[in-house]
Amino acid sequence: MDQKALVGILVDSVDCFRELARVKLRLLLLSALGLLASVFGISSTRIVDKFIELETPIAKAGILANIGPDGLKSWGAKAGVVVASPSNVFPNYVYTWTRDSSLVFKLLVDQYTHGEDTSTSSRTLIDSFVASQARIQHISSPSGSRLTGGLGEPKFHVDETAFTGSWGRPQRDGPPLRATTFITYANWLLEHSNSSYVVNMLWPVIKLDLDYTAQYWNYTGFDLWEEISSSSFFTTASQHRALRQGSILARKLGQIALASIYENQADNLLCFLQTYWNPSAGYITSNTGGGRSGKDANSVLASIHNFDVEAGCDPITFQPCSDRALSNLKVYVDAFRFLYPINFGSTVNAAIATGRYPEDVYFGGHPWYLTTAAAAEQLYDALIVWDRLGALDVTDISLLFFRQFLPSVKVGTYPSSSNTYRVITASMKNFADGFLIIIRKYTPADGSLAEQYHRLTGNPISAKDLTWSYAAILTAFAARRGVTSASWGAKGLAVPSVCGNGPHVEVTFSVYATTIWGENIYLTGNVGALNNWSPYYALQLSANDYPTWSITLRMPAYTKIEYKYLRKYAGITTWESDPNRSFTTPGNGSWVLDDSWR
Ligand code: NOJ
Ligand code: NOJ
């Protein structure tokens, strides 16, 4: 607010009678607060500007150094392979993870398609990433081959061979994250009339990832931190996004039948996504297993990576400015306030160092650069949307979040011309910058970013030069500049009216079936959880107790289920004989079926 307006309010308040004067005085206080926030903001803004200027080229170079074959720290990685970190001992991160690589190239594709980095080397790098991922998809690993679940394998050697040691596998976020990066590139190429590369190179890779996702989304798997096997919000959100944008691309390419399969599963995922929201505590329970609180950067990363500026503050896809995601952000950040000694003594609403989740003990359990950057990024994303909408909403759900910035704020809609809007957005910008200032404070003079920084000393710890840390700081910087990624179809979505998100039970299907080498047993049936009688998307059972094949699935309670087993061998599908099998699920608990192939 400028001087003249302030003076105006002052003069008015002298003229008018008491009640009005009181209102005006409140306004005046608000403006003074806003002014203070922006004055205070100026110095921190400069600090952040300077940090961004210095760190941007370092982070970009840090990424390129870790990509084969020419990256200076890429350990002989094949062309287009992203090394997670050049640290080869304590911890050894000289591997390539599908998750890290896809998120890193999500940034590089954005930079290329936005015209921020249009160098031929950048295009060459992206194309070599595409070629490398196409090869990696064909590697058989302990998770299987590309047609039997192998795409869920989380990491490979940098020479594109399988890693066969024990690990938290499968991890089902890799394929949808890779699909998202490729689809963004494909859409841009189609707009620039290069459809042959899309059809010949990109689409086959995308289709494998989407088919995998459509088939396995309802299976449990390891979370992005590779520790617990359950359902994970980040994974579900990534799967939903990939299938949603995948169905749009499939339609563009004339693959109508596939498009509707992807869309159908995206609807099922959108239903499932809602179940992670914990309304009484106001946060997203990021993992359904592991005995943790579920307060986890998992949810913040999901919000920023599924940001669609066209979707406004939509709560069902947990957009960064949605009341759910903002309430969640506060709960997440506060979980670290009294946990890490480097945060002690900060004021109750100051930005602090944040980590993966409060119960974390990996390397001693420290804050991470990429999670602290994610907190900043979510806030910048929210500011971008409100600026476009010209207003912000305070709801019952987000009230506590907003009260951090304006203790007197009430539920309501605040247009950008209001003081409330100005005060809140100015202090939120400051809050967001605060997270970057924390990162700056704990970044060594050479600008290098490790995986973690010490909870007591703030010194870098665990893997050095983590590629994902560099990508995460650059996406946060971009959001601060107001840059957004291409929309993916989140706008106007609605949770399907029939969701089956009511009570669920765990059902173990087990069937005695002798098979020949290379033959597998599958299951499908009359409900979404069994992929609606689709032989193509039938669920594969595991043969851990051969000749008994089994699978455990979440199924709606009190529901009549009809199902059948199938065999697949060399591309040929054989169904069990009629009639369909059937049973009714109980109201709670679990249920075990003990069948014999017929
Ligand atoms: C390595 C994983 O990458 C990391 O996320 C995990 O915390 C540790 N193993 C400990 O299980
Ligand atoms: C451990 C992290 O928990 C995991 O998310 C990541 O993929 C690997 N490190 C490699 O950076």
C-alpha cells in the first residue's frame, strides 16, 4: 500500500465517528503490518536473489556432471544415464534410479520446451535419455521382465545392467514419473510437428509405463524412500497424473480404446487418492503402512509435481494452493520445528529445516535439501495461482495455515485488492524465501548440494552432489520466478460419484495351479479392484509358494465379488472354466480364499 492511501485512511478516520474510526484503524494496522512485511521482505528478497544468481549455474553444472557419458562425475555411465550421486561409498549412490532420473529430466525437458535452454546439447541429452530409458525398460531384473512387472525395479547399474542385490522393490512411482516426463516432451514435439519421433521413439516407452501403471496401481509397493511396502500418496498421485495425461496423449495419437482404459484407471486412482486425506488432523497420511505418523515430504513433493496452474486451488488433486495441501504443509513443517536442533529458537511461524519425515533415522535422520526446497516451491506455486485468480480463499481447513501470517484472519474470500490478501501474500513470500535462506545458510561455499545437512551442525551429510538436490533447488527457483510446467489435465476433474472408498478388507486370493516354465497365473473380476474383467489388465499372482499362486488386494467390504483365474503363456490367455467364482467380502478384517485351478 502506498503512502497516499495510508494518509487517506488517517485523514478519514479523524473525520468520521467512532465505529468507522475503529474499522479504519484496523485497516491501518493491517497496512502497517503489510508495509512492515514488505520492508522486512526487501532485505531477505535481496539475499535470496543473490543466492539464486550464484547457485543456478552451479546446480545446472552439478546435474550435467552426473549424466553419462560426458558428465565429469558420471562414473562411465552410458549415454543419457543419470547417476544419483558420484558418492561411491558411505553411501554408494553410483546407480541410476528411475525416480531420480525422471524428476531430473522433468526439469531439463521443461527448460528446453520453455526456451530457457535451447542448446543442441540440451536436446541431444534429452534424446539420449529417451534412448537409454527405452533400453532400461527391457532389462530383466529381480522385479521381473518388462511384461511381468519388471518396470517396477527401482535402480540399475550405470552401465544399464540389472542390480540384483536385495532392495526395497518394486517401487511403482518410477514408471508414471518417467511417463510424465516423456509425455511433456511428446506434447511439445507434436506441437512442433515432429510426430514421427513421438510415434516411433516416445510412444512405445510411454505405453509400456502406462500399461504397467494401469495394471499394477492397486498393488502395494515400496514408497519413494524405499523403506515401507504399502500404499504411498506420492506414488498414487504420480500414477493418477500419468494415466490422466496419458489418456489425453493416447487420444491424440488415435489410440481410443487405450485412452479409455487409462482414463478409467485414472478415475479409480482419483478415488483412491482421496483416502489419504486425514480430515480430523488436517494432513495427508503419506503412507498407509510402517507405523509412522504419515507426516512426510512425500505429500509436499506430490503437490508440487502434480501442480497444474489451470486447476486453480482444486483440493481433489491436492493443488499447491488447495486448503488441504496448505494445511498439510503446515503440519509437515511443524513436525520438524522441535526435532532438529538447528531449528531451535526460531519463531513459531518461521521457515525451518525440514526432512523426509520426523521418524527418519537414515544416516541419523537429518534435514534434506530437496525437501526444504519443496516446501518453498509449494508456497511459490500457490502465490502464482492466487495472482492469476486475483483472490485467495481461507477455508475451515486452511484457517490455521493462514493464521501463521495473519492471526486475526477469518474464513472468507479475499480479492487481491484487499489488505488481507496483501498482508498474507507478502508474508507467505517471505516464508517461502525463508526456506531458501535456510538452504543457503547450510550450503557450503562452493555451492555443492549433498542429500542431507546435519541436524545439529548444518554440515552436508550423506551422498554428495545429489543430482536430485540440484534439480529440486532449480525447480524451486523457477517457481519463485513464476514459471509453471505445462498443464496435464487436472482442470475440472471430479471424484467419480461411485468410488468404493468405503470400508475395505484385505483379500488374499490363492489358487493351487501347476504351470509350465514361463506360464503365469492371473486374476480378474467384476470390480475395479480386479480390473473389471479385463484379461489384458488381469492381475498377476506371485508363485512364492509354488504351486500355490497368490495375491493380496484391497477390496470393498460387504460386496459380492465375481472372479476367475487365467493363465498366460507365450501371449496366449486361457480362462478357467465356467461358472464364475464368487463370494461376498466381510465388513472388516481380512479374508483368505483357497482355490484350485479349474
Ligand atoms: C537406502 C534408501 O535409499 C534410503 O531411502 C533408506 O532410508 C535407507 N536405504 C535405509 O533403509
Ligand atoms: C534415497 C532416497 O530415499 C530415494 O528416494 C532416492 O531415490 C535414492 N536415495 C537415490 O537418490
